[in-house]
Amino acid sequence: MRTEDEVLERIERARRRKPRVREERITAAHGAGGKATHTLVEAVFVDAFRNALLEPLGDAADLVLGGTRLAMTTDSYVVSPLFFPGGNIGDLAVNGTVNDLAVAGAQPAYLSCGFILEEGFPVADLRRIVASMRECADAVGVTLVTGDTKVVGKGSGDGCYINTTGVGLLPPDRALGVHTVRPGDVVLVSGPVGEHGVTVMLARGELEIEADLVSDTAPLADLCARLLTVPGVRAMRDATRGGVATVLNEIARAAEVSVVVDESAVPVRDEVRGACELLGIDPLYVACEGRFVAVVDGAYADEAVAALREHPQGAEATVIGKVGPDPAGTVLLNTAFGGTRIADLLVGDPLPRIC
């Protein structure tokens, strides 16, 4: 039987290998946010376009244009079904892009939007999607300034796909990033996890599971701004594809630290936990669309949680773990049963097409 040190060393050797896509064709796992996605991005896209602005692979690029510091991000949305309890693909597209800017520490300002529509898609549904996008944009104070529309043949799409790009303003002196994380920091989440992914999965009607759940899709700009009034904020990441566990792995690897999570401290609604148990999945890997993970200097942990809880969206914010030096690049989960296990990246996603 291998010892714990031998297992960790084997994992580390695998991580040091140059990423390589071994499959000859793209699979669903390549778009799920787990190991397959990371390998595809690093081995194909980063390898081809390598540059200092791209390689941090954050939620948004940090740019300087004419003396003004900007954040820029882009994302595509292919959720199925298009309409689900608590939202639809339209507000998901606006909120998701706004949130990528917000967790980068930027004030969202402008959006572009591209629609790929399938022939035969109902105009009434398109109007409903667009109306929800306008409502979300107005609520956050961002303006849609340019866009594009394409139509593909019937059977060549899935009704409606949306791509959005966002631009926001970054303060000149703001220095956030996972590379700034260090031992002694604490990890917190802004609220209960997994609601979006489980809601979308159940909305498909493929499983005979009923739960009183709605997606947590929401803009995070105000909540992020509130947290940034507290000193010692190192980094923020929104926990979308791959959930909280994937974000923590990205932090641990980028900062070359360990992250130790207390499973009992992670807020999960009973309905989400019950559905995940029936589906055989871990809520830590299920996507959120209105929650973020933050790493804060341990000396300011109480102040950070208090600041978030003053906002309605952060009422259930809590510390879930801490950052340590070893084993570097690893996320450890102290389980409710008193044991410890590695929470590594999944290859794919147990809930495909959730954003």
C-alpha cells in the first residue's frame, strides 16, 4: 500500500509534465472546466498564443490603454435548458461576464454580445432572453455597446448560444491575483454552493427528483466592492464551471500552496445536498453563478466575513478553510467523518451544459 507521501509525490510528478491532449477529437469533458479543459487550454491555446497578458489565466485580463487600467473578459453560454428556475441564458450571460470583471477587482462598464441562433427558434423566446439581459445590465449599470448575430441551419445548434465580452475599469493601485496568496490566509465563500448546477440539472426533467430550488445567478459587483473595503484581500474567483473545488485547485497550483478545507464549514442547502447524494456527486464541484471564493489575510478574516454579511447576497458568507505551505499545489478536505482526502480536479463535469 502506498503511503500518503508517495501518493502526493506521484500527483506532483504528473502535474510537472507538459500538458498534452491525448484525445484525437474533442469530447464533452474538454468543455467542463476540469482537468480535460485545463489541459486543452494550456496545450493548445496558451501554447499557440503565449504572452504575458494571457498566461495568468485569470477571470479577466489586466490591460493598460492610453494610461487607463482596464479589465477585459469574454465568455460563451450554451446552457440547456435555456430557461430554468431563477433565470435563463440571457441573465446568465450578463451576470457571468459582469462577475468575471467584479472578482478581478474592476468596476464593470461595457458589454458586447454575440448571438448564434438556430433556424426556427421562436422570436418570442428571443425577446424574453433579450429583455432579461437588458434588465440585468441596467441593474448593474453596464451598457451593451456592440454585438453580432448569426443564424445556423435547423439542427446545427441548440436554439440559442450567446457570447459576451466585458470591459471594466481597474483602480491603478489594486493588486489582486492568486499569485499573491500565501500561508496564513483564509478561504471564504460568499454563500451556499451548488444551487445553479443542481437547478439546471433538475430543470431538464430527465430525473425524477423534485426540489424547491432556483439558480443563484446574480451580479456580484456590489458584493465584491464591499469586500474590497477590507484590507488584506488577496484574490477573488467566481465558482462557475467545476465549482468551488476547481477554483481552490487553481489557487493552490498558481500560488504553490496548500488549501485545507473543513467540509462541515461549507454552506450547502439541504435541497442541494440531497440532490447531490442521489446523483452521486460532490456539491463542491457543482457550479454556482452568484457566489465567489475569496482569499483574505487571516488577520482580517472576521472583518471580511462581517463586511459580506452586511449585504443581502453575502448573508451566509463564511470561512471554509485556510492556506498552508505543504503539500504545495494540493487541496485537502477534512471530512465530516474525521478523515482527510485530496480534492483534486475532476477530468470532466458531472453536470454538463450548466452555463
